[in-house]
Amino acid sequence: MTGSNIIKYSLAFLAYLFVQVFILKEVVLFGYSFCLLYVFFLLTLPIEVGTVSLLFLGFGMGMVVDVFYDSLGMNTAATVLLAFIRNPWIKANTPRGGYDEHIPPTLLNMGLGWFVIYALPLITIHHFLFFYVDSLGTDNYFIFVIRALSSILFTFLLGIVVQLLFYNKKRGI
Amino acid sequence: MQRILLFLYGLRALILFILLELIAFWFIFSYNSAQGAVFFNSSNRLAGGLLERKEAVVSYFYLGSVNEALAEKNARLLKRLEDLSPRDDSVTLDIDTLFRHSYEFWSAKVINNSLHLSQNHLTLNKGAEDGIRPGMGVFNEQGVVGRVKGVSRNFSTVISALHTDLLISSKIKSSNVFGSANWDGKNPKSAKLLYVPRHVNVQIGDTIVTSGYNAIFPEGLAVGYVSEVMPGSESAYLDISLELSTDFSKLTYVYLVDNTMKEELDSLQLQLDQRYDGQ
């Protein structure tokens, strides 16, 4: 990563956190549908970023979100898991001809079909872990599934919109 | 030796992953105990400061409803004052000081709130420096709100009544039957009243108030209204649903209450327990 990239992604890190903590925290559609948009920061980091850096970034991001959500550890656990399986999952989805290591795996670079297969399972795992931990100690399994499914949809759709609005082809953010 | 190190280096991502997940789950389980690590929640100085600043901007949007609620509360207090103040044409005697000043009150502003998770918390803009201590009750003019979980210097974190682990000692106002109000994690507008025996006659619309037994809340604060009564599935208790009287989606200003006699009550209870255990 070049210096300008590091500055760019640091700003993106802060922007994602700001939007998540001060705006999206208040937006819960129908009382069930959460938007945990911050996972898209990890999802759209360049492919060359190693798993160790991803883990630290995911841990830090999850902790900050948890502090503001008063859900200590829940976002952290889910995000660390997402950070750990992101790179193996990218590798498993290698298209013919391989990747250009320096481009970020975004919607505009990879196309909708690839991006859905890449992002949707990762978001699903993240959200199911988050809402599962939240539902521990209660017996509301039905509500847990509704919350998880509707939130996956909300997060994913808003993530797509954000990429269409704020991301450039090739250069990422 | 070098080989072992190389091997471990090859597994560094996995090892780091396991370590970070262990930390995260340790946080999850330790936070759910009675006294969580206060630094890592929204009452720490940095997060609290940011939230307060945000609240300062957002609060203008609902000043109208806040004023209305305050005016209503004032009107009710004026009426109480009128009822309690001695008339000119009558003589009053102070019988005893037993019940005098056993509760102290504070006011605070809600700067962070959640209501759609299973375990919801609030953050208030007052902390240890203002005299807030863990365990105090929190309520507003509509009814109970929660209990203080942890305090930092300037902020405090409150377990919302919308928290599946919080039990509020309550009673049915008309019949004085005791039960525990507990949120079932489903709808932020309703809760359950537990441990009411089957023989009790409960009507839909009955008012549920705090019992004053656990010494967190004074007696008689509104909790909710009975919305549904069903015979419990297998237990000896009724399955009662409540409509909560507090609108958690519009919390702005709240009051904190501290029972100044709580220590005395607790020590008395402890003495009794020891005495009966000894026999």
C-alpha cells in the first residue's frame, strides 16, 4: 500500500465508524432491520492486505462500534471472524486469470455477480454471529432469525448504494 | 527450535484470530455480569463526550415534546403540593420522622439509547462526580426506565428496563399482589409480569407499579398496564403481558433515585438471614 492509500483508507475507517455510530445506530427499520454498514470497510480493502492486518483492523473497528452500542464484545467477535475468513474466501472465488492484487474487491471492479457471491456469505456469517450472541439467554429464536435476515438485506443494499455513490472504479474509495 | 518458530509464524493469523476471539468473548461474558468494565462502554470519557456533543445537536428536534412532558410533570407536582401543604384553618402535627427523606433524586439527560437489541443500555450525562452510584434507579415522568450499571467520572451507563436480565419488583396497584416485571426481548412497548399466582384475579387494564421492596425504586412508580392475561403453560403462575408505560423511543430527560436507607435495610436483612441460617 502506498502512503496516499494509507491516508485514504484511514479516512474511510473514520468515516465508516462515524456514519455507523452516529447515524445508522438510530436507524432500525421496523424494529428489526439493523444496518451494520461498517463491515464494508473490511470487505472493500485491497486484496493484498494480509489477514493479520485485517484481524487488527476488525478488532479495532468492532471495539469502537461496541463501545457506542454498549454491546461489549458482540460486534468485535463477529467482525474478527469476518476478518479471518475474508482472504481465504477471496482466494476460493478466484476468477479465471486471477486477481490484480492492488485493486480493491469492490462492486465496480468485480461486477455484481462476483460481489454478491463474495460479500453476501461473509455478511451473513457476521450478522448471524452478532444476533446469535445478542439472543443468548432468551428463547426468541424466531426474532433472532428475522433480525438477522432483515439486517443482512439492509446492510447489503446500503453497502451497494454506498459503493455506487462514493467509490471509483480501479482506485477504490 | 527455529523450525517451531517458523511453524508458529506460519500459523500467526490463526493464533491471532483465536486470541482476539477469546478476548471478544471474555468481554461479552464479563460485561453481562453485574459490574462490567466501565472503561469499554459508552460512559468512558471519549465516547461519552462525543455522544454528548451529538446529543447537543439532536436534542433541538424534540424540545417541544420535552417541554410538554416537563409542564405536565410540573402540573402534577403542583397538585401534590397543594394536597400536602397545610390549610390555614387546620392544625398539623409532625408525627414522626421515620419516612422522611429516605429517597434522594437527581436529574440527567439521556445521551445514548438503544431499544432493539435483547440487552439494551442507556448512557446518561452524569457520573460519579455528580453523586451517581451504581445500583440507583432511573425513571422519568412516564414510569421506570432502568438501573445504573456503571459510572465513570462524568457519565453513567444504565441497564434499560428493556434488558432481558433486569427484574423490577412490582405489584398490581389495585390488589397489592407482588410480581416481577421482566422484558421478554420481543417488543420494546411490552413486557411480562412474572410470579403472579394463578388464584389472583387480574383484569386487563390493571395498573402495575413498583413495589418498593428491593429498595431501588420508591413505591408506586408506574411500570405499565396489563394487556393480556393467560393461564401459564405448565407452572403455577399466570402469564401476564404488560404494556409498558414508558416510551423508550423518546427518552430525553430522566430522574435518578437513591434510597439513603438502603444500607440500613440491607444490613438488617443480612442480620435476619444470618440469624435464621444459624438455627
